Amino acid sequence: MKNLEENNEADSAASDLHKRTLDRLPSLLSQMEFLAGLRCQNRYEHWGLARRYGAHEVTEAASSAHTRCCLQLLREEPTTLFDDVRAAASKANMTVTEFARRAWERRRELTPLILGGGSAEHLHWILFVLWKIAEHSPQSPDSDAWPHRLPAR
């Protein structure tokens, strides 16, 4: 009976994608990496979701989620983004520098198909800056200080 209840929780590809996957990932960058991994040419593919909701619904849901994640990342404060990189790196068993460099190297893949008012250049610059900050930050896992605190406003 529990399986039947779980199946009824998600009533669309979008809510299923969020509830069962995206909400469980530790950071925006982790979510963007996951969504970029679903993209194949001009569509997004996920076998399980497509089987349940159809390929078109999966593309719509994943594309929309990818755009939302990107726009949210573009709006975040630098300190929040660096904390995001730390969380994603930890979950991926990578150093902060390795994770940030990988994000920079995958910048074109991480860029959503539909930018929704954002800019690919803006995203690429943010990923570049996060990588450079990571290169100069303490690598100690217990260090929670961002290396360049912004002045109080």
C-alpha cells in the first residue's frame, strides 16, 4: 500500500523531478549538474520519468528546472554561492577547487537551453570567479570562512 501512496504523491513530471531528485541534492550547482546530465541535444531525457509522464513532459520539466536553478544561482550573493560550492564539493568527495574548476570546465553544459532572462556570459563569469576564489581559499573542511568577506552595507 505504501508504494501506491508514494506513486500518487507526484502528479507531474516537474513535481516528481523536484520531490524525488532535485530537493535531495545539496546545492544549486549539484542540481544544475544533474539537469545538464539529462540533456541530450535540444531535449532532456530521463527513462523513469519518460515512462511515467512522457518524453515531452520530461523535457518541459527538466528545462524549466534548469532555467530556474540558473536564475537562482545568478541572483545569489557571492558568499552563499561559495557555501554552495563547498556543499557540492563535499558531497562529490572533491576539494572545493576541484569542484569549482570542474564547474568552470563544464560551463557550456551547465548553461540551460532556455536562459529565461539570464545570460550565459553572466553564468560563465560566476563559475570562473568561484573557481578562482576556491583556488585561494582554505581547503580545510572545518574552515567556514569565506576568504573575501564583503564590507557591511
